[in-house]
Amino acid sequence: MSEYTNRIVELVKAKNPSEPEFHQAVQEVTESLDLVFQRHPEYQAARILERMVEPERVIIFRVPWMDDQGDFHINRGYRIEMNSAIGPYKGGLRFHPSVTMGILKFLAFEQVFKNSLTTLPMGGGKGGSDFNPKGKSDNEIMRFCQSFMTELFRHIGPNTDVPAGDIGVGTREIGYLFGQYKRLKNEFTGVLTGKGLNWGGSLIRPEATGFGVVYFTEEMLKTKGMTIEGKTVALSGFGNVAWGAVQKINELGGKVVTLSGPDGYIYDPDGVKGEKIEYMLKLRASNKDAVEDYASEFGVQFFPDKKPWEVKADIAIPCATQNEIYPEDAKTLIDNGCVAVCEAANMPTTLEAYHLFKEAGILFGPAKAANAGGVATSGLEMAQNSMRLPWSSEEVDKRLHEIMVRIHNTCLETADRFGSQGNYVDGANIAGFLKVADAMIDQGLV
């Protein structure tokens, strides 16, 4: 990195101690932006990057709630409103014990670039709580969501900040949050996405991130004269993202041979298909956060406390969480002949692992581009809410496919324009940055 971008990274580390995920996200972006600052010193003069790494607003609040035994609990709620240069803040809410300020800052920072790449008018934000829905009753989750929204409602709105779901926040939680917002504001607006289909939700939204990452993977493979048809895919996770990816991979003629959870991974040499795909929904609904039951149900191997990247596969699609592919995993994938890695989770690959993929010439789709299908479909849900018109699943899927192809092409074209041919990471970072940076300059001191 240049002296300037290295100084920005060190500044971020100094101002945000004990937030390694945020440091990692900023460093990954700034490595690409040196190519921009060499040609366009006006961005450096306007201190655009310094502004972009500082959230516009950080909201922290307590969330008291009562369990079914009448005992009180206190959790912490957050909303990081990172950047609104190109539209209202947009990004998910995550309910998980691992939620911290640093995790949410990294996610919000990534969201700014991701939303920019969709070309839809959406800024970047992220939020959530260290609340753990696992093991809680529906009534306990409802009371928590109502308490959470009782504070959050004053900071969001359809033209201000439009949250969505993320880990631990599905249609059930969005429903409880929306109901409380509606009660407090006395209005029915598209303030949340990921809603139920019978009250403003969009078809394809649960599958959208998975569908989108497969569309992006297919476009990457086409540049090398390949397709997903006939390829084996190692996939991590088993939630909505993995579920959507498995569906689309099967539709395009590929075969998914692994799923994973915190307990380990399953290896299914015949492929996750047919009734096995629907069983993934049962796994998620069980609230056990484990995949071993799949092995018992279908008589396949289960590998406890291991990751699926040791399985020989043509394509790897991490769908679980951040930093799940380390250098040793990357080396194994490369040695096993993997031709493409496409990130469905947010920042699942460490910087060191990415550099190994880059050196080996592996096709690599970064999350901010490859998994943008989820937020893109959230944007389509917002459009349907604004028009008071629902679209068919075919219409939504068609628009999603068009957006993912456009994102892919933008990444390639931008990388080529800045002398980094074929590098999707540089292309995504630069293209996402330029749109937001230009909007910030147009709007003055924002």
C-alpha cells in the first residue's frame, strides 16, 4: 500500500481499537484504492476515504426484555449508519452473541460498497444485538424484538434507514419488529425488508443471496470457457444463503457435496438435491444450529469440528460467516484443483488466504460483489412497496439475474480500466468507491 492508504489503515486501527474485523475490511479496500488515488488525487485532497471509514452515526442502546419465567434480561442494541451519499441507509440486523461494534462496523463498511455496486439508490448501514435467539420461545423473541424496536424506530424510516434481516433475524423476527414499528408510528410503510409475503414481502427474497452468488459464479466461469454444469461444489453453512445456492446450482447442473454448521460438516457424494434441499429448511427451523442430523437422515458422513474445504471440489462457496477460509484452507483448495471461490458470506476469506488465491490464479468473487443479490432483492422489495405492486417470482428472479450480470461486468470493466485485469476484488472496491465518492463530493461536506 502507499504511504497515504497505509496511514488511513493505521488511523482506523488507532481510533477503533479491538475491532480487527473492521481493520481487515478497511485494509482490503484500501489495497485496491491506491490505483484510484494515483490517477485521481482530488479524492485524496477531499479526504473522501477518511470520511468513508468514519460512520455518519452510531446508535447504541439497551434492550431490556422479560423471559417466560418473568426474569429480566438486558442486551445491547446497535445501529451503524455508515454512509447515505447515494440513498437511505440499507443493511441487515444481526442477532447473535458474537455481535460487537467492530463486527457491525465491518459489515456496514462493506455494505456501502455492496449497495453501490447494485446501482440501486441505497446507502450502507448495519445493526443488531448480542441477543441469542437460539433456545428462546416465540414469545421471548417477540418481547425482545418489541423492546429493540421501541428504541430503534426513532432512527429509521423508508427514506432514512431501511433495515433487513441477517444472522438470527428471519421472517419471524422481521414480523415482530415491523408490528412494533407500525404500532409506534401508526403507519404501514416499507421500513423493513424481508417481510412476509402476505404483508409486503418479495418473492425470491429468502433465496436471493444464494441465487445471486451462483449467477456471479457462472459469469466468472464463462470468462474461462466453463459453466457450473458438471462441477462439484463445496459449500459451507446450511441457512437461507446456502439453501438458495443449492437450489440454483442444481438448476444449472452442478452438484453440492458439502454443508456445514458450528458442529462440523457433512459430505454427500451423491449431491444435496431433491428432498435433501427441503430438509435444509427443517434443519434451520430446528434451532439446533447443527448439521449432524442431515448425516443421520440420509446416511452420509459427518466430520465433527471440521470445515468442508478439505473436500476435493471444483468450486468453493463459503456461506456461513466471516473469516472461515484461512491460509491453510486456501492451500488445500488450491492443491485439490479448485478453480473458483465465490463469497456468499460477508468477508469469509482472510486477507492472507485471498492473496494465495490471487497468486494461484484462482477465480475469486469478493462478497461485496458476489453476495449483493440479497440486498439487491431487498431494493426490489422496496420498489414494490413504493408502487404497492407485487411482482411474480419470475420477474424478481429476472431482475436479480440482470443485476448480478451487471455487477460482474462492472467489476471486470473497472479492474481493466485501472490496470488490474481480471481482478474482481480491485474492480468491486474501485467501482463501489467511485460512485459513493463522487456523490459525496457533489453534496459538499457530508
